[in-house]
Amino acid sequence: LKIDNMTGELSTTERRIDREKLPQCQMIFDENECFLDFEVSVIGPSQSWVDLFEGRVIILDINDNTPTFPSPVLTLTVEENRPVGTLYLLPTATDRDFGRNGIERYELLQEPSVFELQVADTLDGEKQPQLIVKGALDREQRDSYELSLRVRDGGDPARSSQAILRVLITDVNDNSPRFEKSVYEADLAENSSPGTPILQLRATDLDVGVNGQIEYVFGAATESVRRLLRLDETSGWLSVLHRIDREEVNQLRFTVMARDRGQPPKTDKATVVLNIRDENDNVPTIDIRKIGRIPLRDGVASVAEDVLVDTPIALVQVSDRDQGENGVVTCTVVGDVPFQLKPASEGEGEPQNKRKYFLHTSAPLDYEAVRDYNVVIVAVDSGSPSLSSNNSLLVRVGDTNDNPPVFSQAVLEVSFPENNLPGERVATVVATDADSGKNAEITYSLEASPLSSEAPGSIFSIDPDSGDVSVQAVLDREQRDTYEFQVTARDKGVPSLQGSTTVVVRVADRNDNEPRFMQDVFTFYVKENLQPNSPVGMVTVMDFDKGHNAELSLSIQPGDHDQAAGIFSIENDTGTIFSTVSFDREQQTSYTFKVKAVDGGEPPRSATATVSLFVMDENDNAPTVTFPSNSSYTVLPPSSNMRTVVATVVATDADTGLNADLNYSIVGGNPFKLFEIDPASGVVSLVGKLAPKHYGLHRLVVQVNDSGQPPQSTTALLHVFVNESLSNATVVESQVARSLHTPLAQDIAGDPSYELSKQRLSIVIGVVAGIMTVILLILVVVMARYCRSKGKHGYEAGKKDHEDFFTPQQHDKAKKPKKDKKGKKGKQPLYSSIVTVEASKPNGQRYDSVNEKLSDSPGMGRYRSVNGGPGSPDLARHYKSSSPLPTVQLHPQSPTAGKKHQAVQDLPPANTFVGAGDNIS
């Protein structure tokens, strides 16, 4: 321990306090019993009076020791066929800590189904781990178990360790040893020679043979117990192994286990308490220490000749490690010297084996008469026989120096400019001393200020004789603007006296720092369509100088391409950048320019930073359909399979991100649900089976929406012509042209005359059925009249009638029945002409050699027509084209469009069907 002689603050030294290693705290288990005693003296002016106070520091335990098992592998033998609930004591762990920092609990890291851990509290306050059998044990099925046992103390944070618990299953041994007593207590004189018997522990076992043979071993015992004592395993005699010093250990408490030799062995536990009896084997010790302002080092005390009589010059502490009368000590000064011992305190509670005295002056000291005194102190204890010791103190009488140096100012402030040259003088300090001779000779030195622990020697120096303070380094105000240190003046008296003054050096500023931006490049993001004169960002700049040298002005510097000219301005006070225009990301996505900062120093200094401004997108552009154009069409054969790709709608959006994320949908012209469109890719596919009523032109209304908020959309037309072949492209193009003027709410899908022809056929069939019915009625009437006329003339046997009623009548040739339709020339089928569409070769040549020529239609490929009946070959099968669309056959008699209507609304004129007019075949 140490104490501040000015403030009285008590603190620890560099030496770490370890409770477990303190001799006086060994084998102490009470938290308040481990302590360090100390005394504090309070000295009056000129040491005219001294008060001594005693104190005690109680050493509290912390959790700095980990509980450990006796071995990393613990072996436990368990007999088979033991009933459920059988309990086995496990080896206990030891922890040098105690109380709440001692062992708190044991636990199994993994518990098998046949064992569990139970912890019991013993009468000694210890925790005993126990293993309990939970299930049937059969050695023939399994003869061992290996568990992990962990012990944890109660500290915060807790410490723990673990050991392997190996459980061996053996045959039955059903009787445990039993000690005669649960607690054995004995007294043992300290310094007993090795081999001295102490006591005998006895245990009995009702078993016979090997299971009844008992061996004695230490249980929960510390390392000191195992080092100092010996336990005979066979007889149970406890004897001294090494000499025991009561001053180190005054009591030994441990447990002994009696274990039989059965398989598995059974044990019993007894507690042994050994009290160590004191012997007078320690001589008194005399410790002479410094007291107050009297210097004392290496057994020599320096005392000024002008000290008053009865002045304490040293503290003498006499102690004896023995107990009782062996530790009672008396102390005296030997010889004719002007010094005497006086008790430091008159308290009745002072221990007899530890006493403290002040060594006082008993007469005036004269340096000229006697300069040195050898003071011998003798201490004798009260033991039998008594022991004694002595110690000496050399007292040197010194001349008096009673006036310290004095400065004229307690605080000296100096202003000194930065960027100086090393070695320049900062100031000169002067002190005076009222003494004379050596006691008045002064030397100067630099020391740290009480408010700062920084040593000034690395920056400033002082001439020890003249007091000139110089600077040894270049000062930088931006790094530090104030230095404070002490100048100490010491005289050359013995003992030396000193005085001090505080020097404060304030560093004056120079314009030596350029403005500095927080970043070399500032990046800002701003939405397009922002209102003019809106803030778009803020730059931060600083200058480490101060005053006028730190006053900054900001300006915009044009970039490499003059992007910022007239577009941006900056506010000088805040660094906020404003735009004078509204941004359009589709025209320009970013701007780059520089910001310049100039300070107000002489000469001025400047710095620049780059500003990058990125315009963020807003959903201000609707999608644009690039394929197909509203006036184009696609030919689809009726025999097309399901999921046939008809066409792909392609659209773009000038925006980016979600604003350009497009989805497609069919919003009209699909009454038969024949087509569907992939919302992501725009691929239009056939999803229904084509029937004759679906022949003809289909106009699909496709809407393209982006994903912006709010979303924007565009509508486009996709014309699909369903037919076997294309014989007259002009008719199809005229139908497409009419559909452009048909309102979008009106569906154009298939052959409009198909239902009308079905109605006409039904009328014809009805008329024919009516005529046949009338004819049948007439025949019935004629036959009835004929039968009545025959009944009037009667019947003559054997006479053949002139006319047999059943003979067919001869009809007039003029009324010849009509020839069967099969005899007529077959009607030419509706699709009498097949058109094969050719695509031109890159050099203008054709692919096939059909002879008949068709007139070239503008915007279409070349066509050749072949007339023929139903058996004519379909030349369209041999069609070759570079177009991405499949080869198709078109119906030569496509239905015409209806009457014209008002123009279609909301169709962007820029939509085009790339290749539909020039590449379709």
C-alpha cells in the first residue's frame, strides 16, 4: 500500500494483491478475516506533533481461480443389478476461491438414460456430486459408460472445468465401509518431525474377502494437506510427512475416504480437523520505517539540527509470529543516545505480538558536536526460553536550509507564433532565494503541469542557470494551440528546497493550411423534373486556421465540357448547391463540375472538390411499341397446333428501372379466347383450337404497361389472318386498313359471313322439307280417290287388269328427272387457287420456277398462282423465306371488312411492324 503525503489518498502499489497467496489469509474461509493492517501518521508543522491512525484493508475474494477435479479422468465403478435410485458419490472438485466464488454446482453435459446427476449439500457446507441409477444395469450388455462431468463456480463471470467420468459396471458388492466417527479432531504441535503419528482412522465393512478389505485415501483435500500429511492406506494411520509451520497453516480440514476392494468398491467419508499448536520458534522482528518528513533510506535517517526536542524521527514496529506468551514482545533503546521509544498508540485492543513505537529525540541535536548517532533497538519475547533480536538506525544530523526559491508570478503567459525555428527563445523566468551560500544557489528545470501529465522536455527546454525557456520543435497551432508546464527552481541546500511557477505558451496562428473538403468527390442524386432553384446537394469544407485565415468563399467552377455553366450556384454560408434548371434524365443523366474554396489569409489559399450529380429517373415516358406496326398482319394456318407462337410484341421505354419494367396484356379483339400473351416477354400464342368460323382477320388490341407509379401505358394492334394460304394480299391489306378505322370496342375476329351462311342453309332445308310435305299430302289424296273408283266395277277372276296398280307409270320424256348432281361437273372448290409466297434472294433472284407470273404488289414479296382442283399440289409447302415467321397458306377469298367507322383512337403513329410488309411470304 502507499499513501499520498499531501492528499492522504490510500492506494495500491504496482504489486498485485492475490488473496490466495497472502500468508495471513491461508486456510481462512471467512471473507472478513483476510486483511492487511496499516498505520497512517499525520505530521504537524515543523513536525511539532504527530498523530498515528491505524487501518485495516479487508481483502475480498474475486473469482480468479477455476474449480478443478483431482484428475482429468474420473473412474467410478458401479455394480450391476443395482435398483433404480442407487446413489454413488463422485470425486469432488476443489476451488481456491470461497463463498459465492466457490463451487456452486456440478452437471453432466450429456445424461444417458440410466444415470443422472444429483448434488447434495453436506454438513460442512460443501457440495457433493452424486450419480444416481435411473435404469437397469446389465454388465453383460454394457460394461462401461463414459460421461462428461462439469463443475462451475458461482462467480460472475463463472469459471468451470470438466473431467471425463468413466463408469465401470461390475459385479455386486453390497456393503459399504463405515467409519467409527464422522468427524476426527486432533491437536498437532508445529515443527513435528516427519513420521510423527497423529491419529488412526478406523472403518469396518460387513463384507468378507476382497469386498471387506478396506483402504484409506484422501477425499476432498487441498494440495497443502497432501503435501504435509501421509495416510497409510492399510491401517488408516495419519502421520506427518513434512514439518508443519503454524505461522503458515494453523488448521488443516479435509476428508478421508474408506474404500473396500470389492468390484465395484464402496466408500465412506469422514472429516478430519487438525489444529496446529504453537511453539516458540520465531524471534521478534524489528522494522524501522520512515515517519513524516524525516528522510530515512537504507538504515540512515537525516535529521536537521534545529528539530525540537521530543520530535519523532522514525517508526519502529516490533512483531512476533508466535502466539500467546510466545508472541508478547518488549522493546528498548540500548546505549547513551539522545533518543527514546514511546508507544505509538495507547489502545487496549492492540495485539500483544505486534507493537509500534515512535523513536523520539530526547535532547537537542548539535551538528557541530555530534554528526552521527548509531541507535540500537533490542526486542525480547516472553516465551520459554525467550528469544530476542536487535536492529539499528544511523541518525545523521544535517545543516538547516529553511527558505525555498520564490517566483514573482505564479502564472506566466506568453504568446508565440507557430512555424517557428527550433531553438528560438520563448521567455525567461527568474526566482529569488532569501538564503545564502549553497542554500541560495538556484537551478531551473521543467516539469509537467499538475493539470497535464505530458512531459514538456520533448518540446521545450530551459537553461538551468539563466532560466531561458526555448522551443526545440516547430509548433503547429492547428495541432495544438496551448502548452502549459511548470518551471521548478531548486536551491542547493541540504535538504534542497524548491519553488515553482506555471508557464502558459499560447501559439499564434499563421495562414499555413489550405481549405479542405470533407471528400474529394461529392456524389449527389436528384430526381428529374425538379423545380428550378431547388437545392441538389451540400458540400462541407473546413480550414484548420482561425480568424481571417479561416474565412472561406465558395464558387462553382465549370467542368471539362462546361456542364455546370449557368446551371448551378452555391450558397457561401452553408455550402448548399442550387440548380437553375429542371433536369431531364432522358436528355442528360449526370453532371460533373468543381467547387472551389478560397480562404481570407494573406496570401490566400484554395482547394477544389469534384461534384458528380446523377439524375434519378421518374416515370414520365410511356412505353413505345416497336413491333408490330398497327398496319401489319401475321398469317396463321388453321392447322396450327396449340401453343403455336403467333408473334412477339416488342416495346421499349425511355425510363429505367421499374419505370421501364413492361408487362403485356390483350384487352380487346379476342372474343373466342384463341390467343394469349405472355405478360413479361410479349409472346402471343395460340391457346384455342381453330374452327371454320375463325377463318379471316383477327384484330388483337394489346396494351403495354410499365411498372412506374403512377404507371403509363400504350395500346397497339396485332392483326392475325387465319387461312390456309394467301391468294390475294390486297384484300387482306384492305381489311387491315378498314380495321384501323374501326372502334377498339368492336371486335374483329374471324369470318363474319359464317353464321349468316348457316342461317341461309337452315332456311333452304326448311323450304325443301315443306315442299316435300305438300307433295306427300297430294299423293295420299290421289291414291285414296283411285281406290274408291276401282271398288265400283268389281273384280273378275282370271282377268288381267289393263293397268296394274303396282306397275310403274310411264312418265313423259319431257318430264325427265333431273340428273344426279354427281353427273354434273364438280363445283370448283372455294379455295381454287393456292398462292405460294416467295421471298427474294439477296441478289434479286427467285427460289422456285413456277411459270405463271403475278403482278408485284408494293410492300409484298413476289407471288405465283397455280390453278387446280382439289388434287392440286400445295406449292406453299415448298416455300422458303428468310422471314422469322412460319410458311403459311392464305385463303384466296378472304372476307371483306365491314363499313368504315370513325378512326381508331390512342394508337401511336410511330408504331411499326418491322419486316411485316417486306418480309412476309
